Amino acid sequence: MKKIIIILIIQWIVFQSLYSQSKDTAKVTDPLYQKPFLLKFGNLQLGGYTDMSYEFERENGITEEATFKANRFNIFVYSRFFNRATIFGEIEFEEGAEEIALEIAQLDFELTEALNLRAGILLPPLGRFNVNHDSPKNDFTRRPLVSTEIIPSTLSEVGGGLFGNVYAGRMRFAYNMYLTNGFTDGIILNGQGGTSFQAGKPSLGEDNNTAPSYTGRIGFIPVPGIEAGLSFHTGAYNTYSVEGVDIDEKRNELILAADWDFSRSFKFGTLRLSGEFAYAKIDIPENLASIYAGKQQGYYVDLAYDFLKGFVKILPKSYFTFALRYDEIHLNKDIDGDLTRQFSLGLNFRPFEDSVFRINYSRGWSYDRINNLTHTALMTASIATYF
């Protein structure tokens, strides 16, 4: 049955690619390419962004952190070196270059708007935030909890697959479907005493087992300004075979996610509503089931209002933003504890679209495995800008 469904989907995509109204090369609607590239040298374009902050955090009334941070300095390159081929790369320097990583290095080959090929080091479309996470785009300095603890953004994987846009009347469906190396044993073998997708993020070298993982997203865009998406990531995460000899049972992970994004302009400003929900299921060895979580769940909702556009006369494209966020993650659905709730608000100023000055405040309530409550408070002042 599954094979029949896959064949029907492939046939539908091919039909759309042959008979869609646009028979030219693919229109790039992927959020990955919606960045400013400020320098151009022939076919090569360069850009990047930086993110710096001051953070003051207290836990149960005790100061945990009061420090300046050089969060990120990212450089990206783009080249359309052939009529239908593009390459995109991004190098990330985190925490003042304490961590340096090749985040993206992918090659796209365009056939039609409906059918295109992608391979390399890519961002799995698990939710929308993982592929649309650049700091200058965000209304908050820190990323959503569900998008870091359950969907471990930024998640990069080696793999390849298909992407494109298909149409049903005026409605557009954007899809990404990839095969990747997948997560590793670090999900449980991490020294943290708990299930962690962050600790199980894949290396960019060889797969730790012989089975690829599957990941994909389908986005529904009925009209400009509204989008909803469903996505997944599944596959074996443990090293169950060495040189053809089985040493363990194959253990799988499954992450299901839903995301939404809505914006509407009014006379005095623009209202934006966005968010993401994720549910994770992990096969845990029976002897570890009392320690490690087999199910995790979380979500966030952002509400933002852009106002006073052009109020600063010397900056006619400037505007202010008032933002609210609610986070909730449950890192072990089988117990009452391992639960965090967080409420955040922010006031931002954008002198122009690609730069933002942010002041954010968050209050959090975290419960450990035995339901002990910890109160947290966080104040951040930050700047993020493309360059």
C-alpha cells in the first residue's frame, strides 16, 4: 500500500512538472534563498549576518548569567554557475568562534518549478523554523524551546532529494522530500541521563548505520501571507550493525511537526501569527525505559504587531514591533515532570527590514523529573543584522 501511495505522489509531481503553466527554470521560493546578497563577483554572490546580545538571567532569584555574547557570525555564498544549477553554502561561527561549523553546502539542479533536485549538506525541512531561522528575521533573541530541544535547530544533514511547487488552481503546495544520514546513538548515549535530540544530531561524515532516514515537508499556501505545513523525520538512530554483523535491534525515531504562518496588513500596521508544534517518539531499550523518554512534545506561538512605519523621519523604512511568545515543552510525556513553560514579550526597532534592535523579557517555570519547580527570568538586549 505504501509503495502504491509513493508511486501516485511521484506521478502527480511529474504530471505537474510537465503541464504546469511555468515551463521555465524553477522559481526560487525556498526561504533559504530569501536573503540579501550584498556583494557580487561574476556568478558568485556573498552575504551574511551577525547576532550580538547582552543577557541577564536569574534562576530562583539567583543570578545565573550577566554577560555580553557574540552569538553568531555567519557567512553565506551563492552561485548560479549554470543555467539550471545553483550552489549555496553557509559557514557559522558561534559563541565568538568557539564553535565553527559548515551549516549548508548544497547543490540544486532545476528542472521545472514543480520538480528539482537537491543534494549535499542541507537543512531538513522539519518544521519551518529550521530552514528559516536567521537571527535578523526573528523577533526574539533566543530561539523557541521546541525548535531547539525537540527539533534541534539548527539541524544539518548530509543527503539529497526533491523539492518544488505544485498548483491546484490559485493554491500552491511547496514540498521537500529528502533521504539523509539521520540521527545518531547520541539521542540516548549522551551522558546527560535523558533523551536528547540535540546530543543525537548527525555528524557530517559517514552514517552510523546502513539505513537512511526520511524527512520531508508539505506546505500549503492558499493565498500570499498564509502558510501551513506538515513535516516529518524518521529512521534508525542507533548503530545496530557493524560490518554486516547485527549487534543490536534497529531502533527508530519519529518526529512529526506542524507549523503555521499568517500575516495581514491594516491601516496602522501589520499583524503576524506564527508557531510550530512537534511530537517525537523514540524506541528506547527496555532496560532504559525508566530513565529515558520515549515520547516528547512541545509547541510555541508567536504574535507580533508591526507599527509606526516611517515614524522616524530620517529612516523612512523603519518600524517598531511588539511581540509575544508562549513556549511549552514536555521532554518526557510518560511522567508529570520534565515540563517547561515560558512566556516572553519583546519590543523591537528595525531601522530597515534587514536589521533589528531587540529588547526581550521572559519568565519561565520548569519542573524536573520529580516535579520540583524552578522559576527563571531572562532579560536580553540584542542586535542582529544581515550584511
